[in-house]
Amino acid sequence: MKIGKFSFLLIGLSLLVITVSACSPDRVLVEDYDQVPAGAATTEPEAPEESVPEPVEDQGPAPVVEEEGNGLDDVPIMESGYQIQKGSKTIVYQVDGSIEEVVTYYQDELPNYEWEMARPPDTAVGAIATMLRENAAGDLLAINMQANELGGFVRVNITISRAN
């Protein structure tokens, strides 16, 4: 009878040791064991604290980065846009405000540049909006917007596909 109690006690103690060692923060995963130098601390690194970026002083608009002869004169850019980058078929910039303001601007302004609604209607879901337009020459314009609510700005990405 003593052997039965001893075995039961030994099994219970073994399970307790396994549980404590598995839950210990100093554990090393078996697959990573060969990568830990002898005597080194085996604790997992702490996650970095999230920090809120400090506001940057207004230093005026950033210079426009533009490729030569990009042919994007028929694409409007909001006057308050900054960090403007122009490529041969793309314009990327940021503008302070809400995504609704940017969508409204483009809905009002694009017809003045002879861009008409193409295929699916404009979509706006939460912090993301998409607009597709087409002109008489058959060129296609895609405007994708994403709001950064923490920063208080909208990133605008415009892509144009010329028919010829």
C-alpha cells in the first residue's frame, strides 16, 4: 500500500514540476535552445512601449518630388497637400483633415478636369475610400485614400493609366 501512495505522490510532484517549469518566464523554447549562448539570460524581451509621436512644428510645405514630363497636369491636388511625390503615373501626398473632406473635394473638383465617374461608384468604408474616374480619351484615374486618425491627416494615392 505504501508503494501505491509513493507512486501517486511521485506522479503528482512530477506534474507540479512540469507545470511550474512550463509557466516560468525563464523558459527557452526547444527549437531556439541552440541559439542561446551559455549563461545568457533566457527571458523573452519586453514589448516596446507604444509612443505617441510628438507634433512637428509647421515648417511650411515640403518640396514636391517630381519626375520630368510626368503628364499629370490634369489631376488636381488639394492646395493644402504636403509631402507630395509625383511619379510618371502616380501622385502620393498627405493632407490634414478628414477623409470625408478629401472625398468631397475630389467629387467636386474632378469634373472640372473632365474626369467622369467610371464603373463602380465611389466607396468609403471607415478610414478608407476609393474613387475611379475616366476621361473622354479613355484614361483611367484611381484615387485611394486612407485616413490616419491619430495623425489627423489623410494619405492620398492617385494612379493614372493612359489609354495611349
